Amino acid sequence: MRIKNDDSLSIKELVRNDPITCARYYEHKMNSFRKFIGNIDLIFGKVKDYFFITEFQSRGLLHDHKLLWVQNALTFGVSKNEKI
């Protein structure tokens, strides 16, 4: 995937050239997401708690794994299949 700009740099090249800015941008984006999910009712309910872990891929890109606890969540095997 290429970004269309004057230098025609790939995302991998941009991350390699300025990893600090990329990491700070990603941190800002994830902090905004955490605030967002804590303040609204999502389509599957109100988030009571969450757990995030950030990892680096081999190319140096950041990514998160997320676990959300939803208030009054439906339970597999207990709630009706139609609701789930």
C-alpha cells in the first residue's frame, strides 16, 4: 500500500524514518478511543471495564489487543440465541 504524496513513501518507510512521531500519534489515537468507549453506550452495551495491551509488529508498527467487559452482557449458553 502506498501513500500518495510527493515522495511516494510507503507506510513502512515512513515508520522507519520517524518512529517517535508514529508512536506518539498511535498513543494519542488509543487514548482518544479509550475516552470514547468510556463515555457512550456502544451497540453492544455500556463498557464497564477494559484491558488493552500494545505490541509491536516485526516491521515496527504498533497494534493493540483489546478486551471489553460490557454491563448486562448476553451470556452464551444462557441467553437466547436470537438475542446473541
